Amino acid sequence: MSASSDDPGGPLAALVRDARRGLAARFGSSPRWMAAAPGRVNVIGEHTDYNEGFVLPMAIDKHVVLAAAPAASSEAGDVVEIWSDSLGEAVRLPVQGSAKGSVPHWASYLQGVLAGFLTRGLQVPPFQAVLVSNIPLGGGLSSSAAVEVAMATLLEGVTKTRLDPREKARIARQAEHDYAGVPCGIMDQLASVMGQETGPLLIDCRDESVTPVRLAESVKDATVLLICNSHVKHSLGDGAYARRRAECEEAARLLGARSLRDVSAAQVAAAEAQLGPILTKRARHVVTENERTVATAEALRQGAFERAGQLMYASHRSLRDDYEVSVAEIDLLVELASKVGLAGGVYGSRITGGGFGGCTVSLVKADQVDGIARFLSEGYERGTKRALSAFVARPTAGAHLIDPAEGAP
Ligand code: GLA
């Protein structure tokens, strides 16, 4: 159940070796550039990023890795060709102009980031690449942001450019908006770019300032984040996410505010008649979630895990009842975690990510995590006839280039 694999060097080193092998097998070349970008778990602060609010994500040691080499022959034409090892599919993207040709969905993230570089006037030479990933797809752990950020990082290497980290996150977000059709906020891309090995990041999405939240040294190893994947696949492209965002914007407009960041819980309560039931619930979630997020960061800093856990449960209830982005399988997982309770080592639990399926994140005592994971797996399988995957999330550094010699036999 632990996050580390048996591979020497851990899961990232294993992915790097896979990418290198994939490039040799598919294109017969050795990498000149390699880039890795992590997924993230969001501790708390859900659906607040596009409302200029606060989020508390942590980059985790699950990654997308791209290995690339200059195109071997002129037959390849002026394109980058990228092979996805897990999907067994290739895509060819022209490096001239920024035309939106039709590509498979997984490749739209790559296409969007490439377009971001091209429209900034950066010359991208033709190359061939292999993409590997160990981030569960559609699990709410930002597999798509990691693809975007890995591509942006690879392109920094290929074009010998170094972007400002926030600019890089924005290029990635633009790709998601314009090419994948999801009007997401900046959280996932910023977390993947700016992740820290020390733990979560408190991000103020209004000014994009990032503050690492360090746990007190004395309690650091006693508490871990347990991720449980419900295997209910979420898709944010089907319109529900965009509808929530539009509802928030409408609520802010009716309240005369630039965004819900500037609104208090009391103002929402006072405007209930004007907002109507749906917008009241959406706005209430956002304004209370902002408060919970800042309070959770403070509680974690102080090692006040019971307090942090209570805030996580409250966040889940708000996402379930007011924001309406949970599903029965996820509610069951949170309920099972609360049954284990403090006595069994669980401080708190909630849905993480965009919602409509995906994963829960639970704050648990490290020395009880195995028993907790077993209890949740059994209860979940009994209740849903689905298998659960549980693993401990370890904080990791943000996206980076990797020495092309790494992982060489
Ligand atoms: C998705 C989006 C993020 C954020 C979360 C919800 O992960 O990509 O921008 O809005 O949903 O918190």
C-alpha cells in the first residue's frame, strides 16, 4: 500500500527508465531531453481557485514523464510526434502555426501547450517523444495538468527557454481551457509546477502567491495523507464543472462583487432571497471553504490535526450538500473513515479534486494507516462491489528537467 515501489530509486526513477526504454523501442533513439511533472492531491480548498480564493494542494510522487530526441529523419516533417505508452497511441503535431487540428483527447493537452509556446514566438524544432505516467486517469489527482506541465517543461528544455513558473502554469491552464474545453482554475498547474518536498502549498489564487506549509518537525512523520481511489471516473469536460463556475460568477455579479473571494458568509445569508436556492448554496460553499482552507493551513502548521480533520469533514459536507459534486461511492468512503474515527487513527476525510467521482484524501496517523486502508477497502468493496486503491501520498518537488543520462543502462 505504500507509495514507494520495489524499484531502486522509487517510482519516479522507474518511470524515467520506462520512458527511456519506450523511446528506444518506438523511435530507436536515446533521450536528449527528459521532463517530469507531478500530480497533486488537494488537502482542502475545492472549487475556490476560479473564485480567486485559497487552495491547499500538495504535489505527490506520481508523475508524467516525457523523454524526447530530435526527429531522426526529415520524413517526420515539421512535426513533433508523441507516443503515449499507456494508451498505445501516437499523435503528430505541426510545429508551424497554432492550428487546432483534431487530435485524440489525451493529446489535446499537449497540443494546447505546444500552441502556447508557438504563439509566444518560440521556435520548436521537430522531435519525437514518449509519454509515460503513473497518475490514475480521471481520479481527481491532476493527471491532465501533469501532462500539460510535463510538456511545458520539456519544451523549455527543447527551446532552451526558462519561463517564469507562474507563466508556465498559465500556459498549461490555457491549454486546458482552449484545447480540452475545461474552464479550470490555476490550482493544479501551479501545484505541479511549484510543488515542494516539504508538504502542501497554501495558494492565494487572486495574486497566485504560494506559501509552503511546513508541519512542525516533531509531528511531521506521525501523520500522513491517505488517498483512496474510488475508481468512479470523473469527467470535468461534460459541462457540470463549467456550470458550477458560471453559477459562482452569477452569484458574485448579483452580490455586486468582483468574485466570491470578496463576499462573506453573512452577505450570502442576507442575500438568499435574491440569489435563490441554488446560487445561495454554491456561494455558501465557496465562502466557507475559503475560511476552512486558511484555517486548515494554520492548524497543520501548529500540528493541530484534530482541528484540521474537522475542517476536512466540514469541507466534504459542503461539497456534498451545497456544491453537489460528490457521488455515493465517495460519500461512503468518507463515512467509513469517520467510523474509524480518532480512536482508530483518522483525523478527517473528504473528496479531493473536481468531484463527480475520483478520490478521497484522509488525514491519518502514520502508524495506523495500514489497518485504516484495509478497513476502508473491505467496507468499500462490500458496499459498492468495486475495488479500492489506497496509497500514502508523499510530497514531492515540482516539475523539472531530468538529466538525459539518468536511468541509462
Ligand atoms: C479541478 C480543476 C481545478 C479546481 C478543482 C476543484 O481539479 O482543474 O482548477 O477548480 O477541480 O477545486
